[in-house]
Amino acid sequence: MDDLEAGNYHFAWKMMVLGDIGVGKTTLLRHHVQDDEAIDVSVEAERGYCADFVMKSYERDGRKHVIHWWDIPGSDRGDPGTVTRLCAGAAGGILVFDHDVPESFQQLGTWLKAARKGCIGGVHGHGTWALVGNSIGVEAAGEDVVSQADAQKFAEDNGMRYFEGTDSSLSFFHDAAFEVLSNIAELIPQPPEPSLLFRQGIAVGGLLASDVNVRQQLFGAPVGL
Ligand SMILES: Nc1nc2c(ncn2[C@@H]2O[C@H](COP(=O)(O)OP(=O)(O)OP(=O)(O)O)[C@@H](O)[C@H]2O)c(=O)[nH]1
Ligand SMILES: [Mg+2]
């Protein structure tokens, strides 16, 4: 994306998408970035073997945020140190499981523990998170599915909100993304003092740096303009 290279944004930060193999992370993220309303299940997502990332801009309160979404392959769960390193400096992310695959729910704690070590900012300094329960309908195991109550409890216990997919509509993933991004945006101090932003994992872009009002708030007078 040219906007990032050109500094054409107010704030930028890094977000993670984590969860077990095949729970739909790459599929959900790709559709989210394209603003799709539904999941096109005829398109097979490429199985991830190494971390990938995509970018998307969001407008909020007249400010432009550029988000780097890091898509981590489920196979990395076996190597928590790598997960921690991949999450370095991220402001948070979205944990994904498939509610038809109980193991993908049981492993959320492993993902979160490794991720929080790398993330920064948020209320406790370990990032800001949301939980997504996807249903890809492939490995549905009859009655042996994760209940909404259990998922909600995990989310509450870990200070995040739970979003569940019920059909092929993608609104639940969009909602999860907007919720977690709004929560992070609310942590941006006013005025946006750079060392406080740094602690939240938030970088300043050219649109903010050249804003005369912001410069006045930070430096007392417009400097260098
Ligand atoms: N029907 C349906 N299929 C889905 C959905 N999400 C993903 N899939 C399919 O499930 C398979 C796995 O999805 P991926 O998006 O590759 O899963 P992933 O979590 O990125 O997997 P790894 O990268 O291996 O960790 C793909 O064939 C997708 O097309 C969904 O919501 N509905
Ligand atoms: Mg993937």
C-alpha cells in the first residue's frame, strides 16, 4: 500500500490474527481487507506456512489509521517462542477458533499466552484482543461443539469480547476488527504525545506530524512549518 510508504496516515499499528490450523484466519482476513460482506467458500485459501501480512486503512473521528494485519499460520502453535517474536510490538489482535473443532478452542490459552508476551499497550500492557468463533462447517463433530457460553466465558476471563459467525456473512469478523481497533484508538492520548504512543505500539504518520493544531498542542507553537 502506497499510503504507508508515503506516510499518508495519522496513526499506524500492528495487529495479529492467531488460531489453530484451518480455522479460517486467512479466509476471514482476506475478505475483511476487501470489505466483502460474505465469505466466498469456493475460493480455497492458501495454507499458511509462514507469517504473512496485509494492510488496511480505516477512518475514525476524521483520522486515518493504517493497520498491518499479521496472519500467523496455525502450525506455529507448536513453537510459542516464534509466536512471541512474531507478535513483537503488536498492539493486539484477534484470536480465531472453529466452534466445531473443540481442540481449536482448548488451544486458545496457549496462543494468547505466547502472543501477550510479545504484544504491548492495552490496559495491562499485553495488547488488546477480541475472540472470534468461526464455523467452516467442514469438520463439524455433531454434538461435540464449543458452546457459546464457554466461548463467552473464555473471552470475559481474558478481558475481551466474543464474536460468533452464524452463516456465511462476514459481519462478525468486521465487528470484531472494528471493536478491537476502536478500543485501541481510544487509548491514543490527547494530545498524541509520541512516547505515550510508543508504549501503545502506535506509530505516527505524516498526516498527524504535519497537523498544525497537533504541533501546537505538543510543542506550544507551530515548529518548522
Ligand atoms: N464454509 C466455510 N469455509 C471456510 C470458512 N473459512 C475458511 N474456510 C475454508 O477452510 C479452509 C481453511 O481456511 P484458512 O483460511 O486457510 O484457515 P487458516 O486458519 O488460515 O489455516 P492455516 O493458515 O493453515 O493456519 C479453506 O479451504 C477455506 O476455504 C468459512 O467461514 N466457511
Ligand atoms: Mg492461513
